[in-house]
Amino acid sequence: MYGTQEVIRACVKPGMLVRHEGKTYQASANKNGKLYLFNLTESKRITDIFVEVCLNSRGEPLIN
């Protein structure tokens, strides 16, 4: 990970890596105004307007 960028929740696509509350999650779905996130130990549903997306060395979103 080479940094992060705040984007509007609606721009997050499945597979993107997202930082939320100090932890890194993978986005799984973005439906009905809710963003679904998961990692190995937990899953979450968030409604925050802005989310922090992890970037690669070229400044593009990291997709897992």
C-alpha cells in the first residue's frame, strides 16, 4: 500500500481495499446506500459518505 485517498462511497467497486477505523477491509458490495466490507475475521456494513481507499504505487485503487 502506497497511501490512501478519500472517495465517495458510491465510487467503491467490489474487490477494492478500504481502510475503516484503522483496519483494512475488502469491499464486497455497494447496494442500497450501504457498503459491505470484510476481512478474515469480521464483516461490516457501513453508510459513511466518504471512505478511505488504499492506493498502489501508480496512485490507482488497490484491487484484490
